[in-house]
Amino acid sequence: MSADVRNDLELFKIRTALIQAFLAEKNLDGVLLTRADNFAMATGGRRNYIWTYADAGANALFVHRDGRVFFVGDTIEKPRIMAEELDGFGCGSVDYLWFESSPAEAVSKAFPGAIASDDGSIGPNVHGDLAVLRALLTPMELEKYRELGRRAAEAMTATLLDIRAGDPENDIAARLVYEGQRRECQVPVALIAADDRIRFRHPLPSQGSLLGGNAGITRVQGYVMVVGCFLKEGLVVSLTRFKRVGKLPEGVADAYARICGVDAIAQEATRPGRTLGEVFDDLAAAYAQLGFAANEWHNHHQGGSTGYAGRTCKGKPGESFPVLDTFWPERLRLLAGLDVPFGSAFAWNPSGGGAKSEDTFLLLPDGSKEIVSRTPALPTVNLEAVLGRPVDVVKSAMAE
């Protein structure tokens, strides 16, 4: 039957049915999901973490092959998780006092058979195998992505408008996190680089030391790169923008336009029926086509599939990960009778010449694409002039 996903319970049933299909295919009796990304994937965006800078949550979810789902954790976490995260889902509970056990120990005692986990704590570690499931998005999740993209773009635009010459990088990062949080988004990545520090691909904002005063603080003089990842209900929108506040180094404006062209080619190449490796080949070739060193892509990963993770799978030479998987939707249809039109999400991020381009876009079930992180308040790059042909992709130019 066709699955029309309109509410959280329907989404939960589809996500756990996908995991049941996975267990049947792998001949497993159950899987323990402790990681925050997999907990969110399995529950349609619910939270099991306390410490926000760790992969592991504070409790776990156990999905049995027969469809039963259980909270697994201590009695500190159980009241909130059952009342606020799993309420209405009909989940059971395997719980213990905080000093008595662990999720893996509790599951091994409660359930016989072949059990896997996503952290290696019991049975085989299947986190990598679950990546395709984290990338598959129902129409409801695609709609969530549109809203998350709107909030992320608003937060980024507000941050850029506030930047002035002389601002410390850390102040810009604080503004980005504030603008995200006030829109109910976590900002797990806030990378800021001013001027010469833009050469670093993952620039944590410079800060003074606890005992060293202002030494080490970098302030914006000419231009600044602002990178943000915005997380809500397990989904992630990534985007990078620049602002010019003074004189640009020679060649940067041209490099920025050309690197946006590389990004546009990658977006165009992201089509159903292809692999991330095939898309990557087109992206890598675009560097030389647009005047960069042919091996410029060696200096940083180029992005790839996203969804219930910052990057579910990165594109690289020979990568077989599908742009839009068809295997698991078919298994879902055969085993559960659910016909779901899945889409997926992507964020490529080519960089070079003191510039970088990054947006998050959806690949919809019909093969069309939609950039969800567009920042229409900013000027746009003339991609037709860069590529010498018409192009549907829209890329933001530097803020002024």
C-alpha cells in the first residue's frame, strides 16, 4: 500500500519498518542503537543525547526483528525519554539503576539470538551498514528539511549582516550559534576564518587563552568565511557563506565564482541511478575545467550525502554509495507492504583559491532538485558566465 506519512507515529512506523527489513536481510534478531544519529533516524528525529559533542547518546533504542521497539537505559533518563521522546510510539522499556548495568549488558540479558549494535558494544558494529537508511528521507522528512533550510539560511544571513571590520572570529561564531539556537536549531559546527586563516579547511574560530589574554585572537580585516551546520530533529543543513568588509586579496573574487561553478556541476551530476563515486569524478574533473589545479580536491573532502548525519557518506574515487537507493525501499515494500517515495539530501563543498562553496539540496523522489539553504537576501553568482551555458543552480555571492 502507498504510505502517506503525515504524522510522527506514521513516520516512526516507516523508520522502524526499514530497520526490520535491514534485520531480516542481515539475518539478525535485533539491533541496539546508541548513537544519537541512529536514534534520531529510527525515531524520526527524537533525541537521546545529553552531551552534545559526542556521537553516543545517554540511552539507547532496541529494535527487534518482530517489530517491537524498546527504550534501553537507566532510570535517570527513562522518565523524560518515555514522556517526551517516545510518547505515543508504544515502546517497551528495558531499564536499570544507573550503577547496575549498560545498554549492551541489559539487552544481552533480555533478548536471545543474533544481536548487533551501532557502536560495537554487542555483536557486529553495523553503523556503516545503516548509512543508506540514514540517507533515505520520506516526504515528511523532506518537508522538514525545507523548514530547517529556511531557518539555517535566516540564521546565516542575520550573522553576516552583523559582521563588521575588526570583529573577532569568536564573536562571529557566537552570533551564528545564537541565531541558530533562537530558531530552535543546534549549531554543532560553527567554523569562522578571517583573511589568511581561510586557507584552513576546518578553521575553529580563534580565541584567546584562559591565562594569555587576547593573544591569538584574529579579527576580520578584508573578508571572512562563515561555515555552519544546523541540526534539528536529527536532520542537518550545512552551508558556507562569505562576507567582504574590506579589500579582497587579488584573485579571490574570481576564484569564488569558479568554485561555485564546481559546486554547480556537482549538483547537476547528482542524479538517480548514479553512485557518489561517479558524481565525485565529475566534481574532481570540474576543478581543472574551471582553472584550478587538477588535484585541488586532495586538500579537503568534497562533501556528499547527508540526512541523519552531517555527512552520511562522502564522495570519493570509486565510492559505490547510491545517489538514491532503491534496494531498501523495495525490501520495505516486499516485507512490510509499504510503498514510500523516498528522496535524499546532499551537501557538496568544493574549495580552493581562498574560497569555498557549500549548500544543502534535496533530490526529490521524481528526480528534481531543490536547494533548501538558499540565502536570497545576498547577491547571486553569474553561473551562466562562469560555465558558459545556462544553469539551473543558484549560488549566493559574497555579502557586502
